Amino acid sequence: ALVALAVQVAPMAALRLGEGRPDLLLVLLVFVALHAPVSTALYAAIVAGLLQDVAGHRGIGVYVVGYVMAMLAMLQLRSSLYRESGIAHATLAGVGALVVVVWLLVRWAMYAIVA
């Protein structure tokens, strides 16, 4: 997780797409969601979220909640997917990214309304 975080926060000009960049911790969580027991997967989501929050300067808890919600969604889907398939990995990455983005947008909208 620390290696993924270090690569993610380091300047990755080659991997940038506009203002966006890949979320390598989410990719790591997809692997964990497919292969780890439920409790380990949830602990991994909490740790990855805390690491991302500390590195991202957005406040503690933002990515923790997003990653835990994404992990819960991925864990619900993993029983219906063939774990060795690249399509399963891509599907879970898409679901996880969608959950995190929706959470961040909801949090941004709540902050904009309050401020």
C-alpha cells in the first residue's frame, strides 16, 4: 500500500489524463477485494483511505468513507464474478471508482451548500 501511495503522489506526468491521474490505491483494493477475506478487505480499505487522506490534504475520513463504501460494493459483486478474469478486475475497478467519485461529489456538494 505504501508503494502504491508513493507512486500515486509522486509526479506522474506520463500517466496523467488532463487533470486526472490513476488511483493506484483503488487498483490495489480491487485485487484485495477479489482475493482476501471480507474482514481483511475492509481493513485494507480503511488503511488505504487513511493513507490517501493524509497524502491528499483533503481532511481525514474523506477517502476512508469512499474506499470502505467502494469495498462494500466490490465485495457484494465478487461472488458473481470469475476472479481470474481481467474483465472482473475492470468491472470492480469501474464500480469502485464510480462509488468513490459519487461520494466525493456528494461531499463536495454538501460542503458547497454549507459554505
